[in-house]
Amino acid sequence: MAEFQTGLPSSRQVQIAIREKKDVEVKLLTDDLILGKVSWQDQDCICIIDQYDQPTIVWRHAIAFIKPKS
């Protein structure tokens, strides 16, 4: 199993979103859109907490992009 690379720019950007509790848009390859705050990340998944405090765990390979919600 590969070790989680916390030094990668993508991992650092997600960590900033977690630390600053920023709302993000997560677009999936299925064209679904998830809105919320990133709660945590690991090497395989990220967890998004929606407006109802419900967690959604998303596999990284299913993500098209993550961006700050404007």
C-alpha cells in the first residue's frame, strides 16, 4: 500500500480547505456536484460534510475537481 503523500500540492490545498473550514464544490466524474466542507482526507478518500451535517465519503478516483465555493 502506498503511503499518503501530504507534501503534494493537491493534498496541501485540501488541508487548507479543512483548516480554514471553507465551503467547496466537489464535481464527480458522474457529473454529480457535492457542496460542503471537507472534514478529512486520506490517500483514497475525502469526507464532505453537507449543510445538514451529513458526511459523504468520496473516493478520490471519482473526483473531477474540487474548488472553493464562490
